[in-house]
Amino acid sequence: MMSAATIEQGYRPSEDEAFMNERQRDYFRRKLLAWREDLLRESRETLTALQNENENHPDFADRASSETDRAIELRARDRQRKLIAKIDAALGRIDDGSYGYCEETGETIALKRLDARPIATLSVEAQERHERRERIYRDD
């Protein structure tokens, strides 16, 4: 799905451009797709490692250690699965034109924030309000 706006090496979205122009959308799409591919590759490697680790551990301590490692690995994979869902949602927002806009306020999300966290759905201000509310309810 390559467009006429080819991303040259070293391109970074800038405040000097129109927000979420074709070049920026392409930049974030590529960034999200590369991240997704890395996560999927790690998942495949983990799955292979878990399948290869199916040996019997005669020692209870070794077996317990192995099962603990497996549980930690599976929790990490579950977090990655959720992250992939968020990446897919961000790609959908690029396609529908809502990417880069705060879900709460409709304002633009800073390019630096999107570059650091391309799955962001809230502006920094809205995210801070959200976290304050969370802390208040958690502390009750």
C-alpha cells in the first residue's frame, strides 16, 4: 500500500507539516507494522522454545523452576497479544482518519508522543487526567 509519498531514510514527522498528512500517516503505519512484526517474531520464537522445552525434569526443583519460567513467559506473551490488538486498532485509526487525535478531547496528540508511543489514543493532558482519576478511585 505504498503511496507517492515515499518515506526517505531518517524522516521524522515535524510540527512544520500539515498534521497527519500522507507522509506522516505512512511513517506511523510503517512504524506500527514493524513493531507488530517484531512482536509476532518474538512470539513464534517463544512458542518454539516452549515446545522444545518439553523434556521431563526428574528433579522437583528443576521442574518447579521450569514451570515458573513458563508461566512468566506466557504472561509476557499475553501482554504482547494485547499490544498487537492495540497496534491493529491504531492501524485501523490510520485507515479511517482518526489516528493522532485524542479520543477524549478530539485535539491532536503531539507528534513526539506518537513517535514514542504510536498506539497512544489520548493527549498527554487527557492521559494525565485519566491517571489522576484512576489513582483517586484506586485509593478509595
